[in-house]
Amino acid sequence: MEYIYSHLPQVLVTIGIILLAIEVLVLGFSTFVLFFIGIGTIVTGALMAMSIIPDTVPNSLLWSAIISTIVALLSWKPMKQMQNKVGSKTVNNDIIGHRFALTQPLIPGQTITYHYSGINWQVKAKQPLPTGSEVKIIAMEVGLLTVAPVEEV
């Protein structure tokens, strides 16, 4: 315990780095709490090392809390916006491009069932397709395949 008290600034910086590593590597930067506390402890440790803040345990707790709160207040909104940016990209997989013949007529606005790879899929199209039409899967969603005639794709 004496070692921690005599090297408090270095211990605080080390704890801050560990908290940042946990936030980024383990939690994937999903909760900002450890990030704010980590920044607070690193800055507090640096200020204690420069003898700006007396290096005592109560001061370390107080200043870490104050600095963490200031960092949280200043960066909460920009970080929340950064977290909410979700890119939408289409996923390409083996089912896209799969061809099959319709066993029932397919009318826009309605779906038919197609059994593929052990799953009963709902199939839809943007135009009417008669029974026996060869179609190609052009898009997929959860449980739903969108098809188009092979000639048009």
C-alpha cells in the first residue's frame, strides 16, 4: 500500500490507461463511462506529477471526479452522435443470384413460399410472374427474398 501512496501519479495514469483499454477493446466503445473516468484519472495523474495538485488520495478522487465530469459534459453530445452513425450497406452472400423456377404465380404485393437450404422463405417480386418462370434472387431480408426474372437481371 505504501508503494501506491508514494507513486500515486503513476498509479493513476496506469489505472486510466487500463480503463481506456477496457472501454475500447472489451466494450467496443459502447458505454462512455469508463472512457470519461479513464481520461479523468490520466489527467489527474499528470497534474499530480507536475505538482499542480497535491498528491493525496482524497485529492486524486476529487479531481478525477471533477475532470471526468467536465470531459463528459464537453464531449457527450459529439460522442453520442459518433456512436449513432450507422452505415447501411447491402450484404452480399451466396443466396443472392440463386436461380429457381416458380411453382406458383407471383403477384406484386403478395408472397409465395419457397423452401431453400432448410428454410421456408417468403418470396416477393416487383412485377407479376407466371408459374414456371425462372427467377433470380436480387435481394434478401430476414425471411424474405426479392426475385426478378432472369432475362431482366
